[in-house]
Amino acid sequence: MSLKEHLYELRYRLGLAMLVIAVGAIFGFIWFQVRLGPIPSLGDILTGPYCQPDLEPYRADITKDGRCALLQTEPFEIFLVQLQVGTAAGAVLLSPLWLYQIWAFITPGLYQKERKFARVFVGAGALLFVAGAVLAYLVVPEGLKVLLGFGSGNWTTALTGSKYINFVITMLFIFGVSFLIPLVVVMLNRAGVLSYERLSQWRRGLMMGLFVFAAVATPGTDPISMVVLAIALVLLFEMAIQIARVHDKRKAKLRAADGWDALDDDEAAPFHYVASDAEGNDPGEKAVAPEQPKRVNYDDAT
């Protein structure tokens, strides 16, 4: 493909991705106030930690019937919150569709081995992010209990919708992103940047750095969320170190089997090159012409 055709393809893929995100935003906006069968509404899910019975002594009764509700202090505040949360939820739920558009644009330039590693790391990253978000959702009620408990004898709490939702979303995002740090360590080890020996030497300092990171990153400043995030990161980081140990041990065995460690400095390495194409196929196999990309039917003014 020429540069012009690449730009056409990029515009086409980005257009489809934006369309998918727009559809997800509409779905999330409706889901915010509507139950989907046994699945509660998105608003009930987000307000669940704040409306737990354990926090009832700290909440102000701002409704006549005693229901748990957030406070709206600005016009259209709840509309903007619903739009923001619905867009984020829809983008997350439909992420496989719009991420596929990005993948479809990038993957023709990758080798088969690179595609395999990309799938593994993207899949592991998605699982780790979801695990971190779930842990944050479970920690939020305990953190609120500590934060709202200060001065409970002289103060009562009526949280505004925008600030509370921003707090919960920030917690989910920070926990999810933080869970990706050990995955980055594994990637750097696979790339040969960080070895197990170096990680083992830095273990104590890195563990201390994780506790400092947890104390700075958590928006609630409560000790429970800090400690939970730090302990989870330490456990994941230790798993990453052990994965690096297994990888380096296996890599050392391969080097010893190939005789690399026994070579002199001026002796050539015994590389055994086997030519292959971008798909990893053997050159002796019959070549198959790749399918030509379909030209999108639109003019330059679109």
C-alpha cells in the first residue's frame, strides 16, 4: 500500500472505532438509569459502596423517605455525570470492537511472533486491569467508612454526585493501571532490558517504592486503600520476578546448549539462520499471494 492508501485505511479504521464508541456511549447513557434484567443499573452499581448499611450513620438524610441519594448542587450536574460515566462504561464494554480496528491497522506490519506476543500481553493486561478495578470497587466502602468516620459526632455527610462519581472512577482507574506495572516488568525482562539478577538485587528498594507509590496514587488518602493497593502490587511484582527467574533460567540453558558461553571474544557466534517471510512460513513452502486490501468507496472530500 502507498502512503496515501495507508492514510485512507487509517481514516477508515478510526471512523469505525469512533462509531463503536458513540454506540457504546448511547448504551451506557441508557444503562445508567435502567436495569438490564438481573443486572442493576450503572447508577446503582456506582452508588452501591456509598449506600451500604454500614455507612448509614455517617450519611445525611436528604430525602423524605430515607433513601440513599447523592446531592446535586449545579444545574445539569447529573446529566453531565450520566453522560461521562455512560461514555466510559460503553467504551469499556465495547473495547474489543474498537480495539480490533486499531489492531487491524497495525497487524499487517508485524511478524507472526510479534503478533503472538502482542495478543498475550494485551490479554493479560486486560485481565489485570479488570482485577484491579474489581479490587478497588471492593475497597471503596471500607475507605469511605474511614474517611466519613472522622468527626462523625459534629459532622454529617451529603456527597455531591459529581465529586463522588469522580472519586470512584479515579479509584477504579488507578487500581487498574497500577496492576499493569508487573506486566511492564515482565515485558522488559522478555526484551532483555531487566534481568532476574538485577530485579533480585533491587527487590527491597522496589518494594519500598511500591508502598510509596500506593500512598501517593490513591485519591482517598485513607490507610485501607493505600495498604491494600501496596500489598496487591507487592504480590504481583513478586510474581513478575519469579516469571523473570524462570525465563532467564531457560534462556541460560539455551545459551549453554548452543555453546555461546564457551566462545572466545573473537570467535563468531554459531547462528543458524533460516529464511522466512513476514508470516513465519518456510521458504520452501509454496508462496501464497496475500489478499489485496479492499478499497473503501468514498471520495477524498469525505
